[in-house]
Amino acid sequence: MKSLRDLPSIDELLRDERLAEEPHRPAVEAARRVLERAREEIQAGREPGSLADAVRAEIEAQRRPRLRRVLNATGVLIHTNLGRAPLSEAALARVVEVGSGYSNLEYDLDRGARGSRQDHLAPLLCRLTGAEAALVVNNNAAAVLLALAALAEGREVVVSRGELIEIGDGFRIPDVLASSGARLVEVGTTNRTRAADYERALSPETALLLRVHQSNFRVVGFSERPGLAELAEVARRHELPLVDDLGSGALVSVGDEPTPAESLRAGADLVTFSGDKLLGGPQAGVVVGRGDLVERLRRHPLQRALRADKLTLAALEGTLSIALDATTAEIPVLRMLHERLERVRERAERLASLIGGEVEETVAKVGGGALPLTELPSAACAVAEELAEPLRLGEPPVICLVRDGRTLLDCRTLTDEEIDEVAAAVHAAR
Ligand SMILES: *Cc1c(COP(=O)(O)O)cnc(C)c1O
């Protein structure tokens, strides 16, 4: 049994030949941590094991990136904690192309003069949504913030009480409104709001009407809210803009999610939506709509702070270029959403044949605040509950759900190739 006095100094430990190749600074830091842990082990009456091996493992761990790829076996397609939408090949190819060299990000090639980063995607977004103008910022929260700041700062914004939602991680519509400098005027009740409620709340201070997609919840039963066209009629009568925060923004209709094109046709003046929900692209916020309003957003000082980076724009352009193609299987989120259950079950069966375990019917979810009531029939391979933790801590980490004393590896959110990786991870974890 080792005692504290048997522990080497940092210098002595680093003289071990197994550490000869390691760079000095990281090795010293790792050795300090390993010796600290060894001291605790000894004091707790345990053997500390090989210190040199521990230092090597510590250096390895430090070298590993912290932001890492994981395998999503949860069956939640747009998993906010797991980076939302995986990118398509088309999007990734554009990121590599634009990111690995210089680009015309803010250069107008025709004129040979300074250009705007906002000019690249606007024509495509207008074509896809029927809008007059478009703008891209960092995420949809930024899009809403910018729209409110540019159009309603110091004035009133009318919102239904049924739409004062929290999207997650503390993003609450009333707080965003407050940060934009606009004042919230609530109308209606949680479950019922009528067009007349909006009309009654209007005053000379009103800057715009805001409609917010209910996103991650639904009010069912005794509930009512005006159709968008009806609300647009109120807005038009009073010459006020109607801003529609759609959240998900599926370009192709999915379930009961409204598309930006439908929203604009129904009379919304501006529509905002996310790039990495049902669109299946990078984190981004898109604003489409009336040219004069988009121009006010573009000229607002916050636009400079909230604008999207070139890699985002490249990935979004790549996503949009295939978004309206009927073969949506190229966009991972849409492929997972539409894949037939038989195909998912085939993967679960192959996984079960590789690792043992039972194939079980499960229910996958869209996630990301989209289609909260939609249950996607899915299939999982069920294995022992104790595997969940080692799978999460393995390489690559596999994230899964534990239910009824078993770990479920849902195959709707895993690709064919990932099945082999999960199988290897399960073998390593046992
Ligand atoms: C998700 C969502 C947002 C926030 O979008 P991010 O892209 O996550 O910033 C805003 N409004 C609604 C209705 C949403 O569903």
C-alpha cells in the first residue's frame, strides 16, 4: 500500500519514459492534477494505480475537443441539447468551399466594389417564400428582437396572452419585447383571443401586431384565436404592420406547421423563422416580407450585431438550394421525419442482431418546439439500463433514453452507418 510519502514530485513523475514525448506545459498541468487525485485516493485508503498512465490519459483528455460529435439515439429529431438539425451534404460542401478560402462575402463581383452579405441569400429566400425582401441574422430570437427594435422601439406591440410563450432556456416573448425597447400590450386570455380584442387594444402608441407561433405547446379544448387573414385585416385597417414569428419555418408543409409563404399570402407583413428547425439548416434567423420593413431592419444598428457569419450563410444557401426539391431525403431532418417505419425497424433489427437486445416499438418526436403533438412511430433496440451511462461517456458518446428499466436506442435518429458505430460503442461499454 502506497503512502503519501511514496508519491513522486511533479519533476520525478515527468521523468518517466512513457511521458518523454509529451510537451512540457500540458504534461506539468496533467501531472499536478494526477498527483492531487492520487493524494485523495491514498487518504481514502485506495491504491492510486499507475501515475504515468494516468498522466497520459489526462493529457489525451485535455487534447480532445470539448464540442464533439455525438450519436443521437433519443428519437428526438430536432434535439436542442444535441445541436438541433444535422446539416445536409449540400450545406456542408458550401461551408467547406466558402470557409477554406476567401469569399465575396461583402464584395460585389459585378461592380468590383463593396457589397452586402445580405444580398447573397435574399433572392433565393424571396423565390422560396414569395416575399419582396429577406434578411438573415444569427437565429430566430435575434430576428424577432431586430424586428421589434427596428419597428416598435419606445412604442406598443399587441400580442395575445395565448402566445406569450417561453421557447426554452429562458427565451420568453415578454422578455424579448422588453429588451427591444417595445412595450407589451397583452390581449385576450390564455385560451381565447378574438380579432376584436386586438382592435380594442390599439392606440396611437401601437407600432405593430405580433403573432407568435405557439411552438412547443398547444391549447386544446375551449380555445380560439383569429386566423392570420383576419388579423391581417385588422392590421391593414389601422395601417399597422403584422409580424408573424413562425418559429419552425418549414418551407415545405409539414403537419400543421404553416410555411412562410402561406403566412405571407395570408397577409403577414414580416415573417421570422429559424434556420435549424424544420428547415434543417444551420442556426440562423430569417426575416422575409415587405421591402420597406425589411429595409428598416437592415438599417438598424442591431443588424450589425445580430448578422449571420459567412459559414452560416454558406450552409443556409446550401440548404435552401435543395429545400424545395421533392427529394427532401437530402435534408437529414426531413429524411428522418418522413422515413417509413419499416426502414427504421430494419435498422433496429440490424442493431439487435449486432448487440443482442430486443426490438421495440417507440414514439419519436420532432422536438425543437415544432409539432409538439406529433408522434412518429419508431423502433428502438432495447438493452440493459446500466449501459446508458457508459454509452454517454464513450467515444463517440451515444445519447439515449432510459425507460422502464431499459436503455432504448431509437433508430429513427440514427443513420445506417451510425448503427455500426452504436454497435461498437455498446460492445465497448459492456
Ligand atoms: C424556436 C423559436 C424561436 C427562437 O428561435 P431560435 O432560432 O432558437 O433563436 C422564436 N420563436 C418561436 C415561435 C420559436 O418556435
